[in-house]
Amino acid sequence: MSTEPAQDANASTPAGDPAGVDVRPARRLLLEIGVAVLLVMLLRIFVMESFHVPSGSMAPTIQPGDRVVVTKIGASHVERGDVIVFDGTTTFAAGDRTPFASDGLIGRTLSSIASTLSLDLGEQDFLKRVAGVGGDRVSCTPKGGLVVNGSPVDEPWLAPGTTACDTPFDVKVPQGRLFVLGDNRSDSADSRSHLGDPGGGMVPIDDVVGHVSWRYWPIDRIGGLGH
């Protein structure tokens, strides 16, 4: 007489796989990878993001080829002297805007996802220093330097021998807007270059992506910006 235990004819193989292969570990791995990717994307959208600087408009503070970390928490709290990254799609690069670029949080989310996937939605980010905030009167002359609300501004970030401006200007910054300048004044397309455009070259605070908090490349200049 056979002593082998009887098998349930209705019992299925692991995970219901007729080949007898347990696919649950693979599914769990895919789920963990998906969660990790989602967390990275959320971190990039809402907390911090890495940017590569291609131009020398912020030299000597930030050189071409530098890579910086931008903190997004508190992006709307901007003070004079802050170095920020902002979306200039509707201001500095309005003529280059594509139908795929969206406004607001949805637009930033889609753009960040696209950037992660190496896609271009037409958004153009810029890195500049804040010279004036809403309500400020900002003026400059080659001899007098930068003046905000009647007080001369010390600018230690300018290269020695650099003038604050080559062409005089005098503007009033509307509430909710920012007047931004590059540290390399002779080679920076900043608010001065768009004074005649709609909006007068003033950047909406809502377009600020975040504050530049750290440089992580090149290694020999890793750290804060020094000012």
C-alpha cells in the first residue's frame, strides 16, 4: 500500500504560475524599483535639484561647467544677494517657448520628469543673483556702481576691476517681481537686457525654482558660494 500523501488536485503552483516558478520576488523587486524612482522624482520636484551651468554669466562666483545643487524649499522667500535659479520661459526666453511647456506646479512637475528622462519640454532655466525685490528702486552707473533705494551696494562677488554696469539704468521693481543680474556684468543677459520687453525684465517670484546652496563639481571648488 502506498504511503505517499495525497495531493490536492485543485492546488495551484506558486503565484499561480503553471510552470511552477514563483514570480512574487520579481514583482516585489519591480515594485521597490518603482517606489525608489518615484521618491527620487518627488525629491527632485519638491526638495532639491542638480543643475549644470553652461555659461560664464555668473563668473567668477560660478564658472562654466560647474554643477550646483538648488534647494527648492522656501523658494518664494528671496532676498537681495541671493543666487537663484528661475524658469525664464515666459520672461527671458519668451520667444523660444514651445507648446509643450506648462505653467505652475503641473508644468514644473512635467518638466522635472522630462528632464529625468532626458527630454526637453522647452522650459529654460536661468541662474542669476537678485539685485532688487518688489518695491525696490534699483539704479546703476559705471562710476557710481549699483544703488538700491538710494544706498550703494557692496558687491564682493564681482571680479576685481569689474564695473557694476556699462550702461546706466534706473528701474522700480513691481511687487511680486525680482530684478536679477549676473556677476559677470560684461557677459550676462539679465534683467538689463530685457528692460524693453513685456514685464521689463522683472522675474515673477512664482517662477523661482530655488536657491543655489552648494557646488559639488569640480571637486577642487566643492562647497558653498562664499558670499
